[in-house]
Amino acid sequence: MAVQPINPNDIDLSRRVIGPPPDFVISLWNELILSNWNPSSKQSYVSFRLLDTRLQEACDNVALAVEPTWHDLTKLYVERGWIVDTLKAPYEHHAEGWVFRRK
């Protein structure tokens, strides 16, 4: 068999082949975190639907297709010092949204 099923250990490697997200994608995530920051609860909620809409708009402006991995960059934010809770949407294949809190 020439093509082999993917090994679970290769998942992170296969995602890295795509490369880092463009700057405008990180800027969009940053903007959503900042605009939804609640100073009293010291957290920010980012909705998947709003993120998806904004990614589509941004990609239309630069004639790119939305890369599915751009919908969940939370690992990058955890590496930068955030606690990120993923809220699961019932009956959906994606998250409902994410809550960002300071460590």
C-alpha cells in the first residue's frame, strides 16, 4: 500500500506543514479578544460564529480561502500565557467559542 493511514502522532506535524497563520489572522483574533474583554470578570469570550464571519470577510479582502486551522489558534494563545476554555456547541463539529483568561 503506497498511501498509509495517518498516525495520530503525525497530526501536529501535518498541521505545521501549512505554516503559521498570516498576520491578519492573528490580528483578527487579538481584536476579538480585546473587544470582548470584560474587566470585571477578567475574561474574554470569542464566539465561533463571529470569528468565522470575520475570517470570511478578511479573506475576501485579500482573495484567500479560509484555512480551517485558523478557526482554532488557541494553542498559540496558551503558549503566550492565556488560559483558554473551549465551549463545545451541541450537535456541531466545531467549538461554540472560547473563553480567554489570564494565568
